[in-house]
Amino acid sequence: MRDAGVRGRDGRDAARPIARARTHGGVAFPAMTNHRLVHASRPPDAKRPSRAHRAFAGLVIAAAIGACATRYPLAKPEPTRLETQSPDSFTIRFVTSRGPFDVRVHRDWSPRGADRVYYLARAKFFDGVRFFRVVDKFVAQFGLSGDTAVSRAWRSTSIQDDVPVKSNVRGTLSFAAGGPNTRTTQMYINFGDNSRLDRTGFAVFGQVIAGMDAVVDSIHHGYGEGAPRGQGPMQDRIGREGNAYLIRGFPKLDYVITARVTKEWKR
């Protein structure tokens, strides 16, 4: 049987043994609903909020505005910043709906891949993205945006391939792709020994160093592959409809809450 591989958004296998995913990702915003802001008058006997309470509320609002502001540039990736070189190695902490796990990235394993994931993590790119394709004993794939504007913006930001140096074994991460030189934002975590992917060009860029057994292994995999092979979401619809599609149709999908660079090393 031919391996399903890391598939593309059209749900079909390519002629190669591994059909590499082509859909692109970005920051996933929660689905928004329409709410009205209703100003309630304070009863005559109500106490006026203290200065400390008002200051705290102001900080919360400012933080929320700042968080949103940092995401907007993701819809317009800056070519010069995309070329920024990453440190020789660095750690990213992924806080997820299942708990936290840490990934150590090594630039000498995959220079272009490391540069890209460094940019994405520092830009808060992964916040809110779903693990949309989780196949037991194979991979947990993520990196598609829940924001359709961001998704569109990243479709033309592919990077050149790196020569594989490390093998796709349990706990390692690599970018998905749709063919030569098509890596953008999608990536996957290997659940087991997938070293067969090495010869098809999937260059490992990092490895889970904490939380693999307790967190990554527990990521919901009940949907499996996307239709028609499984009951999971269709990648092209994620690109068109974003997280609204996933939340509505696949509510059990686990997701990234935040992903931040926590340590950096230079030689």
C-alpha cells in the first residue's frame, strides 16, 4: 500500500510516494460573533471603581489591543524580515489545549527551515492554529491559518528546500510541502519512526525535548485523515473559511494557544 504521506490541500496523493502538503498557514484568530456593547448605568449606591481597579482594567485593554496589533502585520509579510537568520539553536514553548511542550530547533539541521520557524514563532504566528491532521502512529500536522487573510498572504512565501541531515524519527519536526521548494508554514511532528520520509526531501529542523509523551501523544486524533480517506477537515476549506470551519465541524481538534521562543544559543 502506498503511504498517505504528508498530503496537499486537494486531498489527493501525488505521484511521489509522499504527497507533500501545499496549503499555507498563519495566525489563527478565534471565530468572532456579533455582540453589542451595552452601557449599563451605575446604580446611585454603587461604589466607584478604585484607581487601582481602573488602572488594572486599562492595562488589560492595552494588552489586548497590543496583542491584536502584533498579529495584523502577518497579513503582509515583509520580505526583508523573512530573510532574517535565526540563532544557531533555540527553544520554542508551545502551550496547547493539551498542555505545554518544548521544541529545540537546530539551524545546522535545516538552515532555511530554522529561519522560517524562528520568524513565525517570534511573530506569534502559531497562536490559535489547530492540529488539523492527526494520524495515530504517524504525524500531527499543523500550521494552517484560522484567519483567511493571513492564509492568503502566506501562499507566495515559500522557501527553498534544505538537504535532509537528520532522520524523521519520533519527536522530530519537519515542514510539509507540495513539491520541491514549496515549504511555507505547515509542519508536522512525527509520532514514530518515519525515516522513509527522509529520501523524499522532508528536512527535520527540530525535536520535541519536553512533553512528547504527556502532551503531544495526547493530541486528539479521532478524526484522522481528511475526507474521503478519513473524517478530518479538508485543507482547501480551512484556507477558504479559517477557524470558523474547524470550530463548527471539528470541535474536538486540539490547538496551539501560544508559541514563544524561550531560549537562544549562538556558537
